[in-house]
Amino acid sequence: MSNWKNVNNWHWVNKNCLKWAQNYFTEHLVGLEAERNGNKATITKMVECTGDVDLNQRKGKIITIYDVVLKLDWSGTLADGTEVTGSIHIPEIAHDTDSDDYVFEISINDDSNAKQAIKEVVRKGLTPLLIKEFEKFSDAMIKENCEDVYIESHKMGTPTPPRVATTKEHSSSTKFGSSSGTTVDATAEVPAKKVNTTSLSETTEFQTSAHELYETLTDVQRAQVWTRGPVKLSKEVGTKFELFGGNVSGEILELVPDKKIVQTWRLRSWPAGHFSKVTLEFDQGSDSVTLKMHQTGIPVGEEELTRTNWSGYYWRAIKGSFGFGVNF
């Protein structure tokens, strides 16, 4: 990793840690064992570990983002000496999964009533041990892989202050592109009225993949980076979102991973209850992705300010934050 590519650890740097995760789970899960009332069970093999495991660094902050499916084989012995084998399927191990939310699908090969006793050993004895290892996973990933995404300050030489992505302010805007000359009170009642509207379309190219850009627009941790503040955002259709301190809000209408996002969208300064509709489509190229944005329902007179906000507060901010505008 060259320092000029990531001055002051400013850009989003990513490492795919899936292979490391497969080795980690094999090393830390295989061999775990539990015993109850003479019935004993042991994890014997890590059969499957698939999904996304990424270690990310942005502005000196290390972030783990992962979502994997895990399948384990186990073997055991009943109190009477009967040997039993089976598997455990964990459909989701993710960076935002709480310890109480893990799902364990336990199966027994050649199942019979006589073998059911060992299922309790697996459920009440082995799964708590697995959860303890899952809770150590994020810290272990950072400890063992952070040198690949983070440049220590003493190796940087004389640091150069980061060039902050900024948007030219217009005299007619306040904070995030409000068309009012004064700050809009978020709690103020704006009289409802009929709104004449227009539409806006634009195409923007990013030097990244459709997947990375989709995640950047839908993942709350990434959104907090390019908006430079707290956000309300979820990857679920029907949920509401708020960006830039509530100056932008809306609702997720449709999500097609890496392909399409449809949402309602409004500025706080627009007439109360009025939302536009935004459709974002991702066109993956050989070494970049083209984002096609079409927005309908923009109040007449707001189209140029809206275009400026998309360009400055969204596209330029994303490129500046993650380096998606430069092909290193």
C-alpha cells in the first residue's frame, strides 16, 4: 500500500477477509464440545462459510462489515454408547447481529427418538460456546488484518491535510440546499398547497463496483461517512430515512441489491407532505459503474437547487470520501 494512494488514511480502504474468516472459524469452532447427563457432542468440521467479510478503514477508523452463512458438522455419543452425527446451520452471522438473535438449525443424521437427547446437548451446550466465539470475531478480524488497511502515522512521513469535499454555497441556500434564505424550523407547520412539479435525470460514473456503490447508499455506517453526521437508514422496504440532520427525508419503496433503489425524497423546505420519487439504477461496466438517477415530483423552481444538492452533497461527497472518483 502506497502512502500517496491514501493520504492520512482518508479514503475508504477495503480488504476481503472471507478466506481469513473460513480459517478463523475452522480454528476456533472445530473441537468445541459439551456434555450433559452422559451425552456428549463435539464440533468436528467447518463445512461451509460463505458470504461477505470486509474490513474497512475510513479516516483512521476501522470498521468491520460482514454477513456470512455457516454450516458445521458435529458428532456425539449418547450415555449408552450410541454414536450420533449431525450438522448445525447458522443462516446469518452479521456485524449487527445481537447475541440473542442467532438462529441455529440443528439436524441429526438418521434421526430417531432415541437420539433426541443429544439434540439438547447441542442446543444448550454447544450453541452458547459458538456465540462466545462469534462475539470475538470482529475484534479478531481487526487485530489480525488491520495492517492491510491502515497506515501507521510514523510510516506516513509528513502528513498532508485532507482535502475536504465541499459544495459551493449559494446565497439562496442554507445548510443542505434549503431554498429559503433563512433556516427552516423542523417543527414548523408548512401550509399544504397544490404543487406544480417537474423532473430531473442525470447519469454519474463511479470508479467502483455496483455492489460497493449500492452498499454506500444503503448501509448506515457508510452513509454516516459521506454525509458526515448521524443518519436514519435501513435496508428494508417501507422504512423511512433521514439524512443531513433531517434536511433530507423519505421512504424506501424498492430495493434490488446492486441493481436498483426506489425511494420517496423531499427537502425539509418543500411544502408539507410533498415528496418526489427517486429511482437509482446501477449499470455495471468493466471497471466502473454508471448510476442513472431519475427524479419526478420536484417543485417547480427547485430543480436547479436539487440538481446541485445531488451533485455536491451526494455524488461529490461519496467520491471524495471513498475515492470512487479516482482510478488508482
